[in-house]
Amino acid sequence: MFRAFTEHPESVGETYFEHMHSASWFATTMFVGAFACLIHAVLPFACQKSGSRRIRLLYERMVTNRHRAPASDGFLGMAEGI
């Protein structure tokens, strides 16, 4: 059971707590970006570049600058796209 908590973090070269911190940062960044987009939807003059700036930041951190450990086919691998 414990392996379910450590397998994915290890696959991206992180400990459980490092992964928790990283995932929390992503969630907060997405939340702030989504909120800025909602404000922009109502007030088109406000937050004109906030959403796209956050998307670029997220992409750079998740895709461009990621150093991933070799993938393993594990029990939770079927949830890969979630």
C-alpha cells in the first residue's frame, strides 16, 4: 500500500514530500490563473495577460525543465492521463 504513495514521485525524481510541494505549487498557480481568467471574462480590460503568463510558467516548469526518472509500469500507471 505504501508503494502507491511513493511510486509516482520516484518516477519524477522526487520524494513524497517534494512531490506534494511541487503538486501544491502547480495547483495554486492554476487556481490563480483560472481566477484571473474569470476576472478577465467579466472585465475584459483586467488581467489581459495573467492567464497566458501562468500557462507559460506551468509549461516551462512541467515540460521544458523537467528531469524525469525512467518510467515504471506500476499499479497506478493506468491513471497516467488524469
